[in-house]
Amino acid sequence: MAGPSGAADQAARDDAHLQSLGIKPELHRSLGFLSNFAVAFSYISVSTGTFTLIAVGLAVGGPFFFWSWPLVVLGQTFVALNFAELSSHFPVAGSIYQWSKRLSHRTLGWFTGWIYFWAGVLTTTAVSITVPLVLASILGFDLASPSPIPAFTMSVFIALITLITTTVINAFGIRLLQIINNLGVGAEILGMVVFALILLIFYNHQPVSVLTQSAPNVHSDGGFAPIFLVAMFMSLFVVYGFDTAGTFGEETLDAGRQAPRGVLSAIWISGAIGAVFLLAIILSFKDVPAQILSAQQFAWGVGGANPIGDTINANMGELGKVYLLVILAAVYVCTMAIQGATARLMFSMGRDRRMPLGSVWGHVNPRFQTPANSAIAVGVLAALPFLLTNSPGVLATAATGMIYVAYFLCNFGVLIARRRGWPHKGAWFSLGSWGTIINILALVWGGVMIINFALWQTATFGAFGTASYPLPDGTTVGIRDLSNPILATTKVFGADVSLPPIPIFELIMIAVVVVGAIYYLVTQRGKVDDVVADSATGEAFIA
């Protein structure tokens, strides 16, 4: 392990690389590999995602949905490998915004960053509202009960308290964020592994062959493929955010080596732990058909029970409370990590004067050496949806789809650069001759999944839009309404407001792109950045 002088020397080399990129080193550089990995792992947060979304996978695909997990991990690995090489060349705040801006075109880079920024804000909102959901399961209070602030329910009140505390942590110290995040990740990994082993060893009620069973009452004229594509959303909604290791590069020692390691370790360790945990949960079901039916009711909010919580409580009793504490810690640090990554993206775009009031968001607090203004802004923006809708969690659907769009745009820009000869010089992590092939695979994967996100419940898409299953009350529900619902009405300051019958993904995506296009054409088109080249790697702006 390097001593203080060795760390100082490495920090000086890292700062020299930043300066060669035209960036003034201002953020506090103190993160090692474990902390860099931990913040990306927290963004992915397998325990948060599986707990909140397993009902969707089981309700639609039955135990067979398990196979969506390794498939999504594989597809996202193509993206992660591409991003690992990029983070080795450019370990800077803003990750995919900076990468696509530097290697393809400023306009493409700007829209990549703009879309990713708003996706991050909405994801922060959606995860923060999960904190009271888990807390209520532990303490047993009513989420709809009045809070100390009369205008808010307890659910919204706790979510706002969560955002206030994560904002303080993100704004006033990378060291504090590092400590809390590392403790949370340690608890999450240990908790998931321990509970998985306990279930596999002592509460294994099903043969492995159960993983070949689908949900018997789900119907599709197109066979199982349309059903599986919706069941896949359980995994699609979890496995992303690994680029966060790159966006914390300016705060990481030996970032050109540790950031790519963080990117790949985050997705592969998350993938391995998630696979073992999901396997343990499915094999612990005592009655698979009853569990599927319960998951379908839970997914639609008409009863039932969370499949993970249900089987852990049924098998372990009070010990299940410990698992809920693990989930609570994971959801909290997940909120903190997503907010931190989004704040650094806002800081990066603000530093380039590519955001409204860019000089404010590009400012670094001189005492704490953090992008405090950006952290506060993201916290405020993430809280605003609680004033506008009583279902902020549904925004996660749009947010996740927008993240896949931003990833696709970045990968497209990098492919353009590869065809023009990039990389001209090597970095610590290199794909070598496989770079173009993996880049193309990442684009194919991302493009197909974006189409999957964009489909909704309509006969226009044939069997891919009409698969359904019956509920116990005799009603029939479309499974696409779980993956891309139409938000026909919402509440604005307590009043019901009708919305155009546009699916949530398309609705939010159109709004973000239209507003962004107007802003870009008025204030950004033709604007030239101060940064012109990277003398350390020999890379220069293409356009």
C-alpha cells in the first residue's frame, strides 16, 4: 500500500492528466479502488432493485424470469467494457457526457449529458421514495398517514428527509460519503450473501428445474418471447450505473487504473451476487403457483405480498427483520450514490458552461472540495416531483429508459471515434482489436432494449403489445402496463389533472428532448469550449 508521500505523488500525476485534458483539478482526490467500486455498486444496488422489482419478473415470467438476469448482465457487460476503456482514458466527472463530447461531437455529447442528467434526477426521486416503503415494513406504520408537515403523507415526508440528509452528505464531504457508502455496501454484500446461503442450505423447497417454469396464466399469441421481454424489466431496471466509477474519477487516486476496475467490478460482482440471491429466493418458495399469484396481485397493488419479504418471513420469521434493515441501508446509500453521480454530471456540464447558470453548478466548495451547489440543486430537483404527483415511483420507468438512451448515444459517438482511429494511444485498460466489435455489440444490445422500453399495451405491436394475465377479481391486465404505463391522470398540488394518453417513457423523453433542444439552439449552438485537446493521450476534439 502506498504511503502518504506515494499517494501524494499519484495524486499529482492524476492532476497532471486532468490538466492535460484542460481541466483544473479542484475536487478532493481521496478515493481508492474499494471506495470507487463501492459508489458504482451502490448505484446498481442489487438488493434495492430485486426487493422492489422481483414481483414484476415473477408475475409476468414465473420462475423462468431468473434467466433474464444473466442475459441483462451479459448485454450490459458489452456497455461496461466500452465504458471501462473510456474511463481509463478520461477518468473525469460527467462520465458519458465527457466521453461522447470529446470523441464525437459537442452536440451529441450535450444531448447525452442532458438526457442522462434528468434521468439521474428522476431516479434519485424514485429511489428516495423507496426508503419509507422499507421503513414502514420494519416499523409497521401507515405510509398514507399524516406527517408532521400537514401537506405531506408520512411516505413523502420520509422521502424528503432522506433527500435532505443525502444532500448534506454529498455537498459537504467526499470522506463522509465514502465512509457511509462503504459501510452500506459492506452490509449489503454481506447481508445478501448470508441470507442467500441460509436459504439455499436450510430452506431449499424446490428443485432447480423450477427455473424452467413460466407463469401459467399469462397469455400471449406470440409465444413466450413477448412475455419474457417484459419479465426482463426486473433486471433491466437494476443493472446500470456502473459508469459511476468513471464519474468519480476526479476524486479517485490512480483513476486511470482504478476507475475501469471499478466499472467492471461493480457490474460483475453485482451480477454474481444477484444471481445467487435470486436463485436462493426462488428455490425457497414453498408453493410456486401461489407465490406467482401473490406476486401478480402485489405488482398491480391489489393485495398479495412482496415475494422476497414473503418467503424470508415465511422461512425465517423474525430473522427477516434483519434482512429488511440490510435493504434499508442499501436503499439509502443507493439514493446517496445516484444523487452524487448526478451532481457530478451537473458539475461537469456547468464547468463547461453547458447548463443554465453553469458557473453556479460548476463551482467547487473551497473548504470541502465538493460540487456542493450541484449536490444541493439535484436534491431540490429530485424533491419537486413530490409536489406534482402522488406516484413518483412510476417515473423510474421513464428514467431507466432514458439512461439506456444516453448509454446508446455515448456508444454511438465512441463508435464514430473508433472508425476515425481512436484510441491513438494506449491507456491502462484497453480493448485492443476487440474494441469495435464490443462497441457494436453494445449498440445492438442497447438499441433492442430501447425498443423494448418504448413498447406499450396496444394491438399496434401485435403479440408484443397484447400479452396479458387475469387477476382473481376477474379483470384482465396487460403486462406491458407494468413496463411502460400510460399515466392518464396525476395529482398536482392535490388536484386531479388529466394527461395526454402517452406512455410515461415517451412522455418524459419527449419533454426532456424538446426543452433541451430549445435551450441548446438558443444558448449553446456554435459555442466553443476552452478545452481543445488531451496532450496526455493524444486525443483531440473531432468536432
